Amino acid sequence: MLKKRIIISLTFLDGILFRTKNFKPDYRYTKNFIDLWSIDELMIIDISQKKFSEKYLSLISFFSTNCFVPLSVGGGINSLQDADLYFKHGADKIILGSGSINNSKISKEISMKYGKQSIIQSLDCRKNLDQNYYVYAKSGKKNLNLDPIILAKRAVSNGVGELLINNIDNDGSLLGYDIELIKNISSQLDCPIIALGGAGNWAHILELFNETDISAASTQNIFHFTEQSIISAKNFLKNNKIKIRK
Amino acid sequence: MKLGIIDLETGNIASLIAAIKKLNLPFKVCRSQFDFEKTDKLILPGVGAFKDFMEKIKSKKIDVLINNKIDKNISILGVCVGFQVLFNKSNEFGENKGLSLLNGEIKSFKDYSEKTKVPHVGWNECQIINKNKLFEGIESNSDFYFTHSYLLKSSDKDIVLTKTKYDIDFVSSVKKNNIYGVQFHPEKSQYNGLRVLKNFFDNC
């Protein structure tokens, strides 16, 4: 039976690991205290102004040669050549940002070359005062005025294999995932979905898996990256009857 | 002894090379006949689509080189799409012929159930059906990392090493004579995956 995945997501600013709060760099870490043997999957995202820096590319190589789990890499991908560069440095999947969603050529070309299982489309969403969800681009600053479900379906038909759903207001909040948003999207899509943004404790991950049928929870803040915490999260979930990798 | 990693220059073999380096196994990336000559075991890693993959194999005449090695009793391990092309055909992007080294047909999860979420991505269990040295030291129902939308439902019974359960049961690894194949990604499956690669090198 397919296990639920716990994915660690790391954001880098000029080669330095930060956690983010509402999409702004907030607290600095060092990559050395991530337990690369307990995680199920790793995502790294470049939030620097200048993308494709040597520093970031060497970080991809570092993780690729030190963790033997899938590595997804995001940050500024606007063409097949950008994706090639990340794959060449050891990415197993690439993460497309909301900004690229209106350019179907990118995901089509990448999926032709690397297969759709190698593309994650991230959708940064926010509930506006009208109580509707909208997708945002430019690190949460620009409202694309588009419904997440429509964009999710479009992405999948353009060759995307997985969706990464984030609620900007929950990012770094430690208040839990936006279950309503995740449920809405998951009920209408038939691809794997990763939820990001908001996990503050193990119970939030449990709630996500109990309330939705999605396959993966991603988190940055709650893991203080010690071996103990990832193992204890997994034990907690296992004790609550969630199928987790041993 | 040297392991040849076949590079069709289509996708990403960096992860596999990282795993082989971690295991300290001597290897050579194979792109030409010359490269093949220096190898004693082969891995055919696969990312991408079946059709593209087979076209690359044909245009580079890698199929001939593989067949020559198999005739000389050299073992080969196909991974993911590299596993799928060992069989007769696949219906990914129309019907396409594989290498036909083994009997079986690759189909979409959607052909069996419309409701199945694809790709099948994540860690899933391999139930050991027939014991083999490829899985030496690995318990039945250990987790491996999968990512694929097409699958092998069944093949000749005696060649199936493990099966895996998603919405349906499918074949997750096979062995016939010196031909081995795994649908999962050993290079992304941590201890268990590294063990499979080491077993292949040491014992198969």
C-alpha cells in the first residue's frame, strides 16, 4: 500500500537556508542539521533575486549526492534550459512556480523530455475578502485573479505530474494546513497532491491525512531538523493509523 | 569488475551515479560501443516516456549492444522505464514495441481503473514472491520509492520477484536468467535501494 509522504521543504536565500513566514525569509538555519536518512523526500526552493547562482547549484549537488530520496528543485524556472540545469545538478523533479502557469510550453517541453512525474506545479493561494481562493505569483505579491482549481487542471493537462498547494497566509503560521483549500482541489484532480504551509505540530499533519485523501505533507518550520523530531513525527502518525514509511 | 551505466542522454542519471559512488562501486558511463566493451554488468536507468526512450535506444543502436552483452552472459538491471522496455510493448503515447527480452505488456493504471490517481508516486511495499539474491538482506514488504503512470500487470509467473499493491497489484521486479528489472527507483530508496544496487553488483 502506498505510504503517505513527509516532505521537508527548504528555502534558500543567496545560498543560505532560511525558514519563511508569509513568504518572507524569517529565520536562518544551517543545512547540516537536516537528517537526510529519515525524510521521505526533499524539496529545495531558491528565493533569491538572482537565480541559478553557483551557490544554489552547488547546494543541489550537495543534496543530490548526500540524500538518497527524491530531490525536487525550484526557483525561477522559465524554460526547458533552466530545468535542464537543475536536472544536470541532480534534481529528480523540478518545481514550477505560479508565474510559469500561463506558459504551457514549459511544462509540455519538460514532460516530453523528462516525463510528467518529474514536474511539480506549485500553486500559491490566498483566500481574499470575497471568500474565494486566488492564485498568486511573484512570491505572493501578485494576484493572478485565477481560481486554483482551473489552474490546477490546466497544469495537469499541460504535463504536470504533481501539485504543490500552499496557502500564503498559512505559510510559517504554525496554525495548520488550509484543509478547505486542499480538499477543494484534491476532490477535482486525479494527480498526487502535496500540501505545504502551516504545519505547527504533528496533529496538523494527522488532520491533513485524516481530512483529505492527498498523498503528501510538506513542512519546513516544525522540524528543527534533528533525527528525533522526524522519527517522533512518524511514530505519532503511525500510532494514529496513518500509513507511513518505516 | 566494472558496472556500466547506460546513458541515453535523455534524462537524469545523476542520482544513480550518486548512489553508485556512495557504494564505492567501480563504474563507467556507457554511450558508445567502446564504453560497453569495458563493462561486466549493466544498468539501464530510465526516466521519461517509453516511446522516446525506445527511439533513443534504436537510433543509438544500444539495443544491439545490450543484446550482445546479454548473449555473453553479462547481467543487466533495468530501472523504471528501463524496466518497462525489457518487455514486448507499451501503450504509452500509442502502441510502441519494447526490447522483447521478457514477456509482458506495459499499460496505464488508467486502463485498469479510471479513478486511480496517477502518477503512482511515493513509497510502497514490495512483497517478495520469488526469493532472489537481488533482494538478499531485504525483508518482504520493505518500502521502495516509485514514480510511474504505466505498469506491468503480469508476466510469466516464475520471473516475478516482487509485487506491489496500489489500486491494483502490479509486478515491481523481475528476473529471468541474467536479465533483471525493477519498477521502483533503487537510487532514491535509501538503505533498501542501495542494498538492491549492491546486491546486483555483488551477487547477480
